[in-house]
Amino acid sequence: MGKRKVLMVLKDYIKEDIEFDKKYHFELYNDKHKEKWINLLVKVDEFENHEAAESYFDNTFLNNEETYENMLFIMDNDDVVGTCSYWEGYHFKERRYRLHWMAVDPAHQGKRLAKVLLHKVIELYKNRGIDKPLYLSTSDKNLIAIIMYKSVGFKPLIQNEIDKDNWEYIDKEIEKIKKSR
């Protein structure tokens, strides 16, 4: 798993009010979040080590005004327990925005925080009035996340036979998950 990369596009947003523990709150990025973002993304295995995550952050987000508008955190007191952003992507041969770096600390998973965070980031994006639909890239290692993305209106993007084959595989794996519940 993890070899089948796919794209999804937000077609018809399905807004949902989700109850979650009010001990959590949201914050947009400020400079105090950098180290916490790095630590979280290393913790969830998005980066091999602290240095790789810091290098990525510095090259992508540091000193970019959009970081302060587009990167959202879910907090437990002063601890970052989840993050998600929308960021420029070029999968369509033009600058478009994609959902990026969705992560929730494993100690806080299973509390619907990812879905709450997803809705909050979609609302941030929609409030900017951007005319192109939000999209995301993911893979078959994120089957539970794909189920969540579909539940809010993201649809598979199929542009060629490889995409078709990848989505057929992913959909079969998702059916196995649903049957086992």
C-alpha cells in the first residue's frame, strides 16, 4: 500500500456540523507553531526526521504571507494536535489550491478532529472566494482518510487508465473496510 497516488476534487461540498470536545480550539498559523508543526508531521511519519521536516517547512512556508491565512491548527491548550492547510499545487498545469498536510496526533485520533479540521479548512478556502475547486492528492495508504474526503464531497479524479486502475483498487479496499465494520 502507498504506491497508488490519486487526486480528488471537491465537487459538491457537503457541510456538516460535527460535535467535538470543546477542550480543543483552532488557531491559524503564527510563528510559535513552526516547531510544533514539524514535530507533529514527524510523529505521524510524513517526514523521516526533524531536519527533513524543518527543511521542507523553511523552503515552502517560511516568510510566505499565505502561511498565516491558509494553515490551521487544532489545539489542546498550547499543544498542536492536528493540522491542515490549503496550499498551491500544480497538478493541473496551472496554480490551484489543494488540501495539504492533514495530520492528527495519534493520541487524539478517533475523536472526529480530522473531519472537524477538514470542514474548517474548506470553509477558510471558500471564504477566500477562489473560483477553482479545491483538490487533494492522496494514496492507498490513506484509505480511512479517503472515506472521510468522499463524505464531504471530494470525488475521484480519473484522467487516464492508471487513475482508473488505482481508483478501482482503492474502492475495492474501501469496500473491505466497510464490510469489516
